[in-house]
Amino acid sequence: FFFFSFITDTPITIINMSAQEVATAFVAHFYTTFDTNPDGLAGLYSPASNLTFEGTQHVGMQAIMEKLKGIGAVKHTIKSTDLQPSASSNAIIVFVTGSIQIGGDNALHFCESFQLVSTAPGAYYVHNDIFRLNYGL
């Protein structure tokens, strides 16, 4: 499997992996990239991608990247990753919980869900991304 970069046409290769392994590899790649090089996330989104961040909708790779980069410096710590097959046989739903530090402030709990959709055998992009901070935990 690989995640296709829509910007550079460069695949991130993930070969002969189960859905669990794809989800685990995606989560590791997504949050490591977000923490160290947010611009590197652009290739995971497409013009059809949707991000709902704290209730606000962002549609398309450009709008999503503006939002993600606008958050500033972050550090994620992942607590759990779960997945399910989607209604479509070419998609995986991934649910992540953890904590996020924004700009060095105290860590806050978050949850985030993704729908990864295949565009070709082994090629996935983030079609849906929903992020929420969890207050009062």
C-alpha cells in the first residue's frame, strides 16, 4: 500500500499490509509529519477532502493546509488507534485519541477520525478528517 502525494506525485510506499498495518503506518506518518513539517501533509489531502476542526468546515487541500499550518507548532502524543472498514470496500475509517501541545502550552486531550479512501490498489488519501479537543477529562 502507499499514500499518494497529490502535490508531488510521490508515493509513500507501504507494501502488502493489512488494514490495521495501513492505519498504524498512516497515523505514525501523519502525526510525525504534522509535528515536524506540516507542509508535508499536503500530499495526503485532495481537492475533495474535508476537515472539520472544532466544528468548523474546511474543504479542499488548500483550505485544510491553511488551517493546519495556522495552528502553529504542535507536539502530538498518540494514546490509541482504532479502525473499521467503511461502507465502501475501498475505504478505511481510523479513530485516534491522544494529547496535543500547541506552542509549548499544557497538553490537551484530542480525538480525530479519518476516512482513508483508495484511489488505486494500495493508494489512499484523506477524504474526511474530523478533529475535536476533549475538555474536562
